[in-house]
Amino acid sequence: MPEDILTLPAPAADHHVAYATDPNQFVDLRSPAIRPPEAGFPLVINIHGGFWRAQYDLAHAGHLCAALTNLGLVTANLEYRRVGNEGGGWPGTFGDLCAAYEFLIEHAEEYHIDAKRIVIMGHSAGGQLALCLAAQKSHVRGVVSLAGVVNLQWAYELHLSHDAVVEFLGGAPSEVPERYREADPMRLSLKKVEQMLLHGSIDEEIPVAFSRDYVVHKNEKKENVQLIEIPGTDHYDLIDPRAEAWKVIEKSTLQLLS
């Protein structure tokens, strides 16, 4: 599957809403075109990837969100300050995600959201952020990591994307140990949330071994986590509703919300 999903225009969002004052602190909301149930629609909060850098924004994730909305879900595509934006990187980036989450909970009734049925999803670097957010928020039903950067120490050792981890944390893990402990999903406890990791077998951006190793480690910690490894699937197939792998993403997301 070509990587044109990164540049192909996505269907417009229903609401473009600021959750704070910076131009990068907003959320694109999409709602099903049907009458909402009394309790509201389930919500998928999506966190886009791009190795935490400002040159990558949420636009390409609009396709994923539109496809999930067609399944009867409200989707919230989050934008946040990234490396290169003032205040971006850890912990500012994570602070934005927390603020966006609290905004959505506060306005759940207004946007016909069932605040008891929430899944957080993230692709690539967004997978790391999604797991960190799910570790702290009590309303979350489940979290989906799509080819996530789930091990920051390993990503640092491999110098992924020209030392993106160093840029994100503001130093090597040994130089900023507190930030590393806060930001690395491998070191967090997610015992209260179901974790679903999906990874393509031929991913050349984030090797599938990241998710395999994460699941082994978390199973040892008695966390509720599983890996679905999708044969013949690359890094971008996971966010492309045209790809064969998309059927797996749909099924996994609905399973967490059922």
C-alpha cells in the first residue's frame, strides 16, 4: 500500500474545537450521522504519530477517524504541541493530551459521547502517547497501539528517526531519567485497562519486535494485553482504511467497546 494516505485529503470534521489557547491545542470531532442513543455514542480518542515532531500534524489521521465514525463511533482526532512548537516535547505534549481528554469528558453530553465507553488509539509515536494517557485516566475502556513506539529505551538505542527520542525527552534516557520513567510505556502500570497492540509483520519504521517484547514484559506484570501481528502489513497500512489490515483494526476497536 503506498504512503499516499499521509497526503490524501480526509473528509472534513464536524467540529474543530479548541481545548486550550495555543493554535496546536485543538481536536477534530466527527459524529455518526444518525440519532444518538440515550447514553451517547462510544468515543475513540485518536493520537497521531510523526515521531513527536511539528512537521507532522493530525491531517492524515482523518481517514482513520472518518472510517471509525462510519461504524457508529464519535472520534476525536487530537492535535497537540510537538517538538518544534513552543512547549512541545515531554512533558508539554503529554499535558496537552490530558487537557484534551478532560475537555472531552467535560463536554461529553454536548457532543453525545458516552463517557463510560472510551478507547484511546495511537499510531507510531501516538501509540506511546496513547498508552501513557490510558495509564492515568480512569474512564478508559481500552487502548489500541498501532505500531507504537512502546519502548523508548530501545528506540533510543536504535536511533530511530535520527534520535527522535532524544528530541522528545530533551536528552538521552540516562540524562533525563525522570522524564524517561514517566514517558516510557514499558515502565508504566496499566493493570486497569485492556491493551490491544496491532503491528504489521513487515513494518520497516517500527519493527514488530517492539510490540512482541512489550507484550511479553507486560504479561509478566499480569497486565491485560494482547498482540495481533498482521502478516504482510507495513507501518502505514494500519491507518489506511483501504488496506486489508483495516478490517482487523475495526474488529479490535469494536471488541474493546463491546
